[in-house]
Amino acid sequence: MLRDYWRRGCSGNGRGLVWQASSSLPIAAHFQDIVNTVSQNQVSIIQGSTGSGKTTQVPQYILDFEDGSGPKTIIVTQPRRLAAMTVARRVAAERGEPLGASVGYAIRFDSVWPQRPGGICYMTSGLLLKRLHFRGLCGISHVIVDEVISIDGHNFDVKVLYLEDVIEKMGSAQVVDLKNDKQDASKSMNTCDVKRYSPSTVQALKAMPEHRIPLELTRDLLSTLVKEGTVSAESGSVLVFLPTWSIMSILSKLIEADEVLSRHCKVIMLHSQVPKNVQMEAFHPAPAGLAKVILATNIAESSITIDDVTCVIDSCRVKLTFFSETTKLSYTDVVFTGRHNLEQRKGRAGRTRPGLCFRLCTQQRFMQGLQEEVPPELTRMPLVGAALLVKSLELGDIATVLSQCPDPPSEALVVHAIKQLTLVRALDDEQHLTSLGRILARLPLDPHVGLALLMGHWFFGLGDAMCTLCAAMSFDEPFHFEKTAGYLPWSISQKYQGSHKHSDQYVLGLVHQEYARLIETVGENSSNRFVASEGLHPAIMRQVYDASEQLRSLLQTDALGALGMGGPEPLDEDAIGPSSKKRSYTAIRDWGPQEWQWGAILLALATALPHVAVHQEKRHLWVEEDARGAVHKSSVNCCKNSFVFPTPLFAFLDRTQEEGWRPARCRQLTNIPPLLALLKPFSHSEIRMDGE
């Protein structure tokens, strides 16, 4: 049967060589077992090592196997948008078809659906959840769940529970769970022989702080690999895993300044701040005479194959978001990743040819100081969104449902989430979803940001301003901080000097509003010139614009109002057209002291920003009675000298805590009056100001 299958695959469509290469994958030998198991069971589990071909081959086996059941429509979940796009393109190329024939993908703001009856669609888990919520399993024959998204997929465990619930009630589709073998990373560890290096080199490495990533060492390693010919246009490219955009940018500058690397390498970054078309260069052949040096975060950790990568350099770090149960504050930190994640990263090299992997950590850390896996989101992040998702999907009691997850969260996190949803009246006292809660669950925003959007739109008629501000708060700042040592660019600081109202959100709103004005009234070329002249990230600017348009469309339909009145669920986002009402390009402006609009915006921002801090002096803040923080140097409120703000109170979005730097730095701050601090319905902070 397998021989006949490959014979059919190699005949026609010009795909013979690709299919012959696929037949050498480890999973090919199990073709018959796989199709038999899937056809005879409603739920199947397929386990294999990284690089065995699970993600690309299993959907094709199911699609092409003739079992008399008719056309098959197969949905395959993927961890990230980039993975969904690239895997779909790869599978289409294997089949000798253009993208959109029998293989497609669906991600936020972009989709290419299979056109023939039946087909394979690679889809992010969030879109699958919406598809199941609005349409159930209608038209779907198979759902393939890739296990790797349980590591970093947003609310992944809740989505799996909902899928199980849908299967139990409707039972019309078959589910295939793809799992990775948990290999012992220490068995593949080769440590450096110190006898091969000079005493000065050994001493320098011993003196290097472990919490800092040795970027100069990484550059020198790259240079050695290029000189030896291990990395070149002919022998292959290198993939470097780094935790943050700023660290990627620093290494990129070091490479550009190196005489050898600048002549023989092309640097490509895989990050959400890079436009999609630039990211796709990593998957294309290297330019003539150059080797690709691909700098990536954990976006490239799983489900991504770059054919010519033969070497991986792994910093062994990852940037994660945590939630402190004691201070009730969320923060980001760069930490060592898990052993299983290291194996995933190692598997990016040698996918189609032999490869090497270098890990930048000590032997003691590798053998004794690493967890098996990165902690799942449900155990380390605020659960407000997950709890609201549980209620909106009608899965039952929040605590009961979350306790059934494979990695259940702590009781304190669950209690805190329920308390916060009750405070904003998304839940009533019996933990039933309210009309407001149904609307907040429908918005593609965090609940507190969604509440601010609705408040500004319904109470004050400031829908356009709040759409821009809320969309901006949902993405990273668009400034090139790596060029200014982390500070707000001088051009932006001077342009809005005196009119920024001591608010990072206000400055972001002005920048994104001007971009929207140019793109809608003048055109793409003008908006691109604005992005270039102001030193902004084009990908982030476009993402915020698309998100604000989506929010404007939602506010202009009757769907949210009907939902709040207890009506049926509105149509999904694919059925909601673009916003029809013309955008106001002066919705955010330099309001005078007598104008009420800024007070209304401040009230909404005080609702959207979950934390409160008290300014002490210079950059120093009190975030709790016994916890200090600092103003992030990227803020317009960052001042090294003494400065008196209108009030000592700030609302802020989150904290960062990188490379052991203490105290934690507070990001995206807005100075607020004391009265608004008392009225904040969603504050995590309790601050007493003695004597005032």
C-alpha cells in the first residue's frame, strides 16, 4: 500500500523529486499504520521526534488516502502565524501545487483557503476556536492538533477542553494529536574541552556573568564558522536564537561591524516587528555569494523548516511574562528555557542535511539548572482572559474547568481572575456572565482594555480615539529603541515636547493617528515615507492600523449592542466588513485645559491600565508599599533629573525585568489625577499616600 501511495504521488504535477525526498522522512515508514489508525478511531495520537515529518506529512496521508469517505477537509493547528504560512507553502510545494489549490492557511488579517473540494488548512488555534464557536464542526472532517502549541499558545488548555466538548456533543470529526518525543537533551551534549583554548580565554569565560548573553562570543563563533566554511552560500546558513528584539539588534550591529561577516553574510530577523515579506526572505535561497544569518526569537522554535540551515546557535534564553501573586503585578523577564525547548531548537538544524548546534550555557546549568519545559501560560500569567473565555464558551464553573487542564493554575490565580471580572461587572456575584461580559469576550482585547474602549465610545463618543489607543496598547511600541540605547527617539521626543501630557499612550495615539491619516488620504507611499522619516517599525504600524480598523468595524455594527441585550452571537469577524464611517484624524489632539475630552480619555486610560504607582523622585516609583520600581527609559516620563509632575500618580501597563536588572521598570505610563486613582475599577494596586 505504501509503495502504491508513493507511486501515485510521484506521477504527475511535477512533484516526483519532492515526494521522493519526503519518502525518506522517518514517518514515511509508518504510513499504513497512521492511515489505518486515523480511519478507525475518532481520536488518535501520533508521537514522533522533532523533524520526523508529523506536521507536513500526516495531513497529506489523510487527505490522499482513498478510504471511500469522500472529500476530506483537514484543519491543522499551528503555534504562530509565521508557522501557519510557511508550513502551508512548504506542503503546497511538496504537492507541486500553487498555494490555495489543496493547501491553504488562515491567520489573523490574512488567509488563503483551499479551493478544491476538501483540502488542508493550517490555522492558528485562536481562529480554530472562533470557527468552532460560530460554526461548530460543520464541513470539517479532521482536526489535527500540534502539541507544541501547548508550550506557548494563548489559553491553549482552555481551547483543547472546548474542542473536546464540541467533539463530545457533535462527534462528526476525527481528531489527531501530534506529540513530540521528550528526548533527554543531556545525552546529546558535547562540552567544550578547555585544554583546546588559551588560559586567558578560559579565564574570560569564567568571569563572564551567566545572566548576560555573550554576544561578542556569538559574533566570534559566527566568524569562525564562516572562515572554516561551515557556514557559507554553499554549505548552509545559521539560525541564532535570542530572547528579545533589542538583543537581536545589538548582535546585528556587531555582525555588520565585523569585516569578515559583513562581506560574507546577510542578516535576516524573524520577529513580529519585521514585515512579513522581509521575514519570508529567511525561507528563500541565500543571495549569491552570501550565507544567511537568521536571528530569531522562539517564533522559530517549532513547526518551521528552513531548508538550508545547517547550524543553530542557541542562547538558551526566552522572554516570558509572569504574574506575581504577592504584588498582583505582571512583568516580563528573560529566563533560561527548558530542555524540551532546547531539543526543539536543535531540530531546526539538519532538517534536510547534517547539522550542528551550539548552546551558550555552562555545563552545570545545562545538566542541573534547567527545567524540562517552559512553564505553561496558565501557571504563570494573569487568568482574566482565560476565565472570561471559559464563561463565554459555556464550559462551566471557572475553577472547575481550569483545574481539569493538563497544567492547572494555582488557586490564588483563579481567585484573582474571578475577582477582577466581578469588579468590572463581566461576572455577577454568582459568577454568571453578564451582558457586559458577553461583549468583552467578543472584543479582541484584554478585558480591561475592552472596557476602556466601550466606555470611551458609549459614554463620550470618542470611539475613534479609543480604537487607536487600545490597538496601540495591544502591540509593542513602534520605535527603534536599539538605535537610542533604549530611550525614546529624540525626534519623537522633540516633536511632541510640551504636548505629550505626560502620557506614553497619548504620544502613541498621535503617531498612529498620523499614520492612519496618511495611508487613507494620501496613500501607502506617503505613509511609508512617514514611517522611514520618523524611524518607526513598518510591521507594527501596519498591525496597529489593521487592529484599529477591526475595532472601528465592530463598534459600527449592531452586533455588540445585540449581544449586550441578550441576542444571538454576532457574525464572526470574516463576515464583518470594513468600517463605513470616515475616521476622524483629529480624534486625538492637544486639548486645552478647559476641554473635557482629555479628562474623558484619562478616565478611559485609568480603566485600561491595570497598575498604579507613586512617583518618588527622578525615575523612582513605588508600585507597592514595600516594592520599588522605575520608569522605563523608553517612556516620555523618563527623566534623570528632578521633575515635578502634575500629580505623583501614574497608571502603567506592565513591568519588564531583563538580565537581572533591579528594580523592575514600568512601561507605558500615564500621569493621572488622584481622583481617577480612587475610581479605577480594574486596579491591581493598593497604595496609601500618608499625609495627603
